[in-house]
Amino acid sequence: MKRVGSGAMNGRVRVGLVSLMLLGAGTLVTACQSDPDIDITKLGVETDPPDVLYRQALANMNKGNMTEAGRKFTAIDKQYPFTEWGQKALVMNTFIATRQNKNEAAITSGQRFLKQYPRAKDAAYVQYMIGLAYSKQIADVTQDQRAAQRTIEAMSKVVNDYPNSEYVADAQAKIRFARDQLAGREMQVGRYYLERKEYLAAVSRFRIVVEQYQNTNQIEEALARLTEAYYAMGLVDEAQTAAAVLGNNYPDSQWYADSYKLLKGQGLEPRENRESWISRAGKKLIGA
């Protein structure tokens, strides 16, 4: 029997392996093309230069394809970190997440940007977007208001750290809205206690509004409710002071009319006691 040389044998093995590899690759391509759940265009990695990827991302944004734009910005961020293009891509990814109401992703992205580029020219805008993402999560006053508190914290940084930025006016508006929500939450709980004649608990909630949230839409009702609660407790002097402060600052308010009627019905009138905490807090009101 004729023996086959080792070189010839190795050659045949290599040919066989190459054939198997080619067959496997063909099978994979065929499978990808025939399987509707696989998008072969997404199997590879973005390899274009960062400027090209950035222009492609912007083009997708202009067409409304935010998901594809975000994919390209993410590719820039991952492949070219701590570069000018990576910095710009991180800003745009924060913007896209905000637009798509992916608020937690926007906050995470924005905070990472500020950590990496605290003195960047876009820092004010990114801080504003973080605040905007928090503000979008503010719930009804019957629910938890942690998002409102975080909105105030984030937007206050815009106002205090970037006072000359174009985002200050809207940041202040978002702060006012968030503060009104926090005050509204206190009022909602206070009314709950007042209806159940738990007057001390009710007063503590209304007092928070008067002392901490003077310039909100809740202040008039808070003073009127204090008048009602204090009168029910027999603390007439405090009830008269609450009504007087309400009348001095908001004389045309329906809440003042109701408080005045309550006292007048008992032969009393609004009268301010300058030593009361209500009088001291009243000096900080809008109409003071």
C-alpha cells in the first residue's frame, strides 16, 4: 500500500477546514437573510470617522429618526471618549433621551457629561436638561413629590451657576411650578387632617406652606385654613391674626372673604398680633 506523505495530508486538512469555514459563513449569511428577526446591518460596529458619524446622526435627527441618531451618537461616545466629538455626542444623547421622555437615561447621561466636562460651554444646557428631565417626572400632589424637590435642586444650579445663560428664565419657571407642587402636597395632607378634626396636625402642614412656600398659589388657602383650624381649637388670637395677614396681602381674595365671614359670624374681626409667628411670616409675602 502506498503511504501518503505528511505534507500532502496536512494540505488536505487545510483545504477541508477552509471549505468548512466557507460553508459555515455561507450558511450564516443565508440564515441572516432569511430570518426576518435579524437585521444584518446592525451586526457590525460603526467604523466611520467621528465627524462622519456625527453628520449621519444629525441627518437622522432631521428625519425624526431619533433612535438611529442616538445609536450613532453612542458609537461616537464609546469609540472616541474624551474627544471633542465624544463630548458633543454625549450632549446630543442627553438631548435625545430628554426628547424621548427617557428621563432617567437623560439624567444619567447629563450627570456623566458634567462630571467629565464641568467647564464645557454646553454645561449650562446639560444642567438645564437634567432639571427638565426631573420636572417631567413631577406627579400629582396626591403622590410623592421627590421629583419636584429634585427639579428645584437641578434648576437652582442653572440659576446660580449659570446666571447669564438663556435657560435661567425657564429654569425659574420650573422652580416656581415645583414649589407650588410641594406646597400643594402639604395643603392636601393638611386638609385631610382638618376634615378629621386633627387640628394640630393640620396646622403643622399649613404652617409649612406659610413659612416655606410664601410665594406660591397655595398661600391664600393656607392662611384661610389656619384661621379655620385655630378658631376650631379655641385659639382666637391666632385665628384673627391669620385672617388679618390674609386680608392685608390679598384683600380681594375669596379665601379672605370666607375667613372674614367665619370670624364676623362669631362677633370677631381680623386683628393682627405682631408677636405671632403668622405675622412674622406675613412680612415675606408677595403683597407685604
